[in-house]
Amino acid sequence: MGVSHSAPDLIELLRHRLDQAYLPSGEAIVSHCDGTNGILLGLGADAQAQRLVWLALAHGQVPREVLAPLSDPGLEASVAALRSLLVMQNVPTEGGKRDLAEQELLRRMFLAMSADVQVVLVRLASRLQSLRFFARTKTKPTLEQARFTLRVLAPLANRLGLGQLKWEMEDLAFRFSDEDAYHRIAKALDEKRSQRELFIQDLTREIELGLRAVGLDVKVSGRPKNIYSIYNKMRVKQVAIERLLDLRAIRIVVKHIDECYAALDWVHERFSPLLSEFDDYIARPKPNGYRSLHTVVLHEDARPVEIQIRTASMHREAELGFASHWHYKETSTGLSQSKGRSQDQDRIDYVRQLLAWKQDLIEGDLPGAKSSRAIYVLTPQGKVLELPTASTPIDFAYLLHSDLGHRCRGAKIDGAMVPLNTRLRTGQTVEIIAARASEQLGPSRDWLNPSLGYLGSPKARTKVRQWFHALDEQRDLAIGRAKLDKLLQREGKTVLAHDELATRLGLDGVKPLFLSIAREEISNRAIENAIRFGPDQDSEGLNPSVSAALHQQVSWSPPSTGQTGRPLKVKTSGRESAVLVDGVASLLNHLAGCCRPIPPDDIAGFITRGEGVSVHRVICSTYGRLLARHPERAVQVSWAAGAGNPPNAGLEHGQSRKASDPAAFAAELLLRANDRPGLLRDLTELMSRLKIRMTSIRSYTKREQLSIRITVELSHQRELSFAVKKLRELPGVLLTTRIGD
């Protein structure tokens, strides 16, 4: 446990240790700390805030064994956050421009990294001190440092209401980033300085005497317009400096809010107001809390004058922002908490939430919208990336590029090697160690195991699933092609084109054909029929021996109008049929594999070549296509009397099927579910409890969802409906449907 030191003791000890230490800019660390603390004192910071910059800059300069006893354990998180911010002196820009979204990410990161609100304040004060050093020594920071100040740090100070820091940082950084424009505006102002100062002096006296004459206790002063603000207005409005309305400005400070409006009435009576330039920021404060009345009036010389009217507390807030209300570590200073909550304490709580990023600071977000939690990390090149809070180096790699994620084999955080399932924190610099592209290595299946914690981003998890889905698809394509080639060779139809066969089967191309064969979505019988005959061939075009065999099994005569064909000669199927063809049970028939009908589905028959009558569900799309091509082959079919009675009435209570029950019918079900461990186990256990036999099960993932196709044997549709109901009750199951419905 380190020994706590008071602020003067700690600073004196570190002053001695850092006496000969310098920053990369050439500024002595002791001078930088003294200058930064001077700025903090002007903002009302206490001794604890002043210690932060000393401790942060002592890191790496003072041995750890010496620094540890000097450190306050309660400040460790704040010192670490400040140290991370101080090393970000600049971020590389492309062509002098930075994407606005990246600017916002940087501002978010500054706030998210701040375990203590003082860290933001100290970081801004440190940058202002560095800019003052460059101006005093007539040296220059890098162009990236100056632009980083203008694009990130100054807007951050403005967002926090720190006008005193914002204006000075803007002018100094603008001077270093665009020296010609800075001196051009400064010269134009200097030429009018004497006249402007005399005018402001006279007008200030006139307004103060006039307001006191009507009973208002006021303080009136003139204020200089900062150069960068003038430059921005000239650039945005495309006007010359002479046409700006607020080069001459007066500020009126009163005691109470109602006196603000009383002073405004007097000003508008005394001078001619430009009503289009009036803004009431008291009734509608700016997002950073700024409050004041702004108006522009015309003086007797017809030149515009901007007048700002505010109370003393509003003026303090405009200059110091949240620092004007921040009581650093109230509980540690011994301040009494027994007086109840004041309005200022409520404002402090709001600022705490603001800086912890519990509320979104992005301009334009909907009021009341809930912010998503995120972390902000850097690439080795300084680019800032936003990730979910549970992200790992693998998530980081996939965010940069999918190929980098696939080849990710190791990672460094702030220069140190770490496991791939290490959780990232805001402010860290992450470097990915990737396999060479020539090695053609992919992600590990372990990455998809949630218990191992390799992935925290849904986007990265989707990309890993897509990789394995593509891998499985390539495997299935090869399997499907090999199976089809064997069938074609066996049938002696090796010259038959694959795309022609796909067309016969009603598929969109060769790829769906191979996948359907590999995943057993098309039966071998259907493929053989398509190979042998094709959907558009007539019996007259068949091989004579095949035609004779066909007529030995089933023959028909053309139907009359409005009637179906009647079988003339039959060959029995060798078992008692569950289907009656035109009322006859002994005709050769089979249940179509495309729709797998189950009693009491509405069914229809179609006379095939070589397979008797195929029995389809009436709603079957394949049957619809066949009927459109050959309507004369349609035949009436119906379920046999025994097939229409639901067996196993007690199945819903867990009773098993009896040996005397009718033979089961096959049905194919499709489940879509969120992938989770144990889902397939729960599914098989449920089927076992329901005494339902599964003859096949296949699964694949797509878009973060697991799809499962199972073929089951059932005796009746009631049994199927009950099984579907129970499957839908499984945790994680999103959809359960019978294929063909």
C-alpha cells in the first residue's frame, strides 16, 4: 500500500526528479506541468487535479519503484486515462482532411476514457500550455498537431462549455496551421484597432450610464472577437471582414434573469435592432449549456454592434463551462453533505452522466434515444474504430477487413502479445498478427463457441459463419457432383448435360442441383426418372422395351372432357395400399418425395412412366408443373379408409405406437433457430419422448441462424401437428414448418 502524499509534497518530489526531463517538443516537463496547473487554477481546479499531470508525465521518467509510493491509489485509473490521452499528440490525416465520423469517434473516445471528469480538463489544459510554449519560443508544432487541436480538442472544449480554453486554443492552432490566413485577418483587425477601441470605450460608458439610470446594477465591457471565429464566419458566409456584424461587441452582465430582458428592452429602445439577428439562448440554451441574449443593433454611424446580455453565473458558465460547477471529490474534501441537494449539484450529476457517455452527445440524435455501449480503440496508424464492449482482437480484425479476420493468428495490445479472446478496452492500440495469404488458413470453429469468448461482435460472428457456410457449400457441391456422375454413369447417360437435368427437375441451375443432391433434398428416384425420361417426353418417344414395361404396370386411355383417365391394367404393389387410385387399392402407386403427403391431406395423382401413379398433395408446386405439361395424365386418388383414421389417440400423453398401427408416412420439417449449444440434443430428446422416429437430420447456418431439416415417420397429420407444436416450444426455435406448406 503506497503512502499518500499531500499535493505540495508530491509536486516538490517530482519537480526534483523531473528537473532535467523534456517533452518531445523540447519543453521542460517541469515548465509544462507548472503552466498546465496555472491554467487549471484559472478554471478553479483543486490540488488533486494539479497532481494528475505530474503523475502522468512522470511515467517512464521516474522509476516505478520510486513513483509507486508517491501515487495515490485512488488516482490510478485517472492517471492511466490521462497518460493514454497525452500520448495521442496527433493522429495522421489524409490530405489535411479528416472524416467527420472519425472526429466524432475521437471525441467519444476522449470522454469514454475519462474515469474522472478532471482528466478531460487536464488534457485540454495541457494542449493549451503546449501551444503557448510554441508561440513563446517561436517554434511550430507539427501540422497534424495543430489540425488535431482544431478538429478535435477545440470542439470538445466547446461541447463542454469551456469558452476560455476554446478561443485561445483555436487562435493559436489556427496560427500554426494556416499562418497566412491568420496574419491577414490579424492585420485587418490591427488597422482598425485604435478606432474600434475608442468606439467601444465610448459606447460602453454610454450603455452603462443609461442602464444605471433606469435602476439596473450592471457591468458593461467590450470583448475581442477571436480570429479563428472571424475566419470561419468569412468562409461559411462568403463575406469580407468589413461585412461581419460582430467585430464590435459589447457584453452586459446583470444580477438576475429578469434584468436581462429589462436591459434588452432598453437597448432596443435606444438603438435600432436587427431583429433577424436576435437569439434567446436563455429560453433555449445551446447543447453545451451556454445561456445568453444576443442581439445586433445599428449605431448612429449605421454600423452594426453585437450586444450580449447575461447574468454573472451565465458569464462564469460561458467561460468555464462544467468547471464552474465541478466540486472535485466532494466527499474527500470534508464538505458537508447534510444541506441537501442544490441546483448546482443536480447540474454536476448531469455533467457526470454526460462525460461518462451515458447520454449520446452526437448532434441530431433523437431525444431520449438509448445509446449503445461501445469502446474505442486505435490501429497502429492511429485510426479510431468503434466496437461493442465485449469485443476481442478478432472482432477488431474483422472490422478492418474480412480477410484479415480469417487470417488472424495473434494480437498485440499496446505492444504486448495477448490471447485472442482478450477483451479490449477503450484507448488501447491493437495490432493483428496474420497468417500469410498464401497459407490459405481460415477461422477456427472454436471462435463460434460462446463459452470460449473469442467473438463479441455480431458482425464478426456472421462473417465467421459465412466462411464456414461457404466451406460447407463447396464440400456439398463436390459431393453432389460425384453422386450425380455416378447416377449418370449407372444409367448410361454420361452425355446428359447437368444444366439440362437441372431444368428437368425445375431447378435454377447446376449449383442448386448439386447442393440438393448432396443434402438429399431430391430423392434418387426423382433424379433417375428425370435422367431416363425427362418431363417433356411422350411415351411414343420412349425406348420400346421401356414402353412395354410401362404398359405392363399401368396403362391409360385419353380422358373425355372433364374426366380423369381410368386405369385399365394394374400391377399390385405387394402390400395393402393406403391410397385408392380411382377407387381401386391395388394399382401401383407411390407417395411423391417432393411434398410427402400424410392422411388426411388433400391429394391428387399423376401417372408416371415406370413408377405407376405418383401421389402428390394438391398444393404441391411440382404437381402443378407436371399437370400444366400433361393434364391428360391426372388421375383421381383418395386415402384408403384405414389411412384416414388417426392412430395412437394417446400419443399426446406419451404413449408409444403399437405394432398393429398402420405403417408410418414420411414428412419433412424445417426448423429455424438461434444457434445455441445443446439445441440438436434437445430436439432429438423431444422426438424420443414423443415416440417419433427420425430417419434423417441435416443442419446448416445462414445469416446467424441455424436451419435444420428433419425427416420423420408419422401415421397421421394430427401427430404431425402435435410434433410441430412441441418443436416450437424449444428454447431458441424461431420457426417450425412442414416443407411444402
